[in-house]
Amino acid sequence: MTKRNIIVIGTSAGGVDALCALNEQLPKNLDASIFVVMHIGSTTILPQILTRCGNMPAVPAKHEEHYKRGCIYCAPAHCHMIIKDHMTKLTRGPRENGHRPAIDVLFRSAARVHRSKVIGIVLSGGRDDGSAGLYAIKARGGVAIVQDPKEAMTPNMPQSALDMVDVDFCLPVRQIADVLVQLVDGKATNITESSNGGMSTEEQATADHPTSEPPGDQIPLACPECNGPMYELKDGELVQFECFVGHRFSPESLSEEHAEALERALWTAIRKLKERVVLHERLVEQKRNKGEQELFNRLQESVTTAKNDLKLLREILDRI
């Protein structure tokens, strides 16, 4: 059996307990390197938390640092963590699913470099982040593991991975640790290895020509991040969307990000209408006693119309 010594893990902020429980069960001398991406805010103390609660030491990943076995590397805030040339690299690349660091970026890079030696794990988290990255790992002969959604604090991410990927193991966290030890030692059985050991057409094009136009069909939708043109990328049943500069979304993430962009646009419209009400009410006061009845009437009608439109826009906001 293949010895697999590259472990990549993706989770959201609600997955800290799961990460701690996993590290508690892993042996200190595990012959593998572990890389963790957790969706975080402006700062993170995840390395300190994991070092305290488990057996393996955890450190913040550094740019162009060679990684070693028996250590957990955590993505820092505001940077994607990728694996390349047997080093961790940090980039300020385009957000994926609205996140940087993003799970799928790490997973894809690990799959490209280490192929069947990679174990991908999706833990508790919202939306469908990590599914595309886990798909890439499985397509190169790696192992796909998800936390049992029934145990996860937020089951969306593991459930989405189960729905989209031919997962090898769906287990509670404590059992995942036992399987990892077996996989690292090359003693695990019943692993269904994919016959597709190469990159998909879409990923090959993106990897070889990162500044070229995405190799998909353009769709009539603007990127929620930068308003650039969007392209639909397909790899079997997996569908993703990428803009001209590289912001990438899963279907669920694109829907939610688009809803947020729509909300921002509506609030802008509300602000403009309120400015119109204030301006025209002032003009009404100025024209009230100056004999300009026609203009006075138009301004009053404009104020009434703007107030009705404001009410309508607020009703729309309540529905999205």
C-alpha cells in the first residue's frame, strides 16, 4: 500500500474543537506533515491552541519554508497557503469562495505536487468549501476523508463533500486519527484509488497559464468581488465559477456572494433615494411662496415617489 505522508485539512472557525480532538489522538512521532486552513479573521492563534491541546506541535506557515514531518502548519490570516517545491508558500492571490486563506487552494496545490501521497480531510464548516479541493485530491489517487456530518458542529462542508466526491472515509474525528496512522504507515486497506492521475483540463490550463482567460464558457454574470467577467468551469460533475482575474466560487458560494453584492447595490440605491428626498424637500420649502406652482408640484410628487420607492426597496431587502 502507498504510504501517504501529506495531510491537508480544511475547516471553519467552528472546527477548532474538531482539530484539537484530532491532534489529541495523533501520535507525536507521526511520519507526516499536516497543513491546516481554517477560515479566520484578521488574526489567528490556532498554532498555539493546537500545540496546547495535542501531541504534534503546530506553527504558523512561513513563505518558502521547507516543511518537515511531525509538524502541523497553519495558514496565517490574509494569505493563501500552497505547497510547491516541497515548501510552503504564502500568496495574496484572489479570494476563493470569499476566503483567503482558502481551503481549495491548499488542497489543489497538494494534489498537484504529491498526488497519491495526499490525504485530504474536510471537517466542520459552512457552505460547500473544500469539496472542489477534495475532488482534485481524489482525482490524483489521494485519499478523501470527511468528518461525520452528524458529529460536526456545522455539517454543511462535510455533507457537501459527501455529495460531490467519492469519499473513502466518513468518520467521527477520533476514528479519523486511527485511520490516518494506518494510512501514513501504508497499512490501510479498502482505498479506491482513482485511475485519473493527471490534472483535469481546466486545472492544467489554470496551472500552466495563470494569467490567461479561464478555460470555460463566459456567463452573463459579474464577479461579486471585482465586477469582472465570469466563466463556468466544469470537470465531470464538479462545477465552479472563476472570473478573469482568478476569484473562484463554488455554486453555493457564488449564490451567497451574489446576494451580498445585490444587498450592497440596494443599500446604495436607498442612500441615493434618501438624498433625493432631502434635496427635494429643501427645494419644496424654497419654492413654496415664490409662485412657481408647477415646479413646486413636481418636487412634491418627486418626494412622494421617492418615499414609496424607499419602502419598496426595503421590502426587497427583507426578501433576499
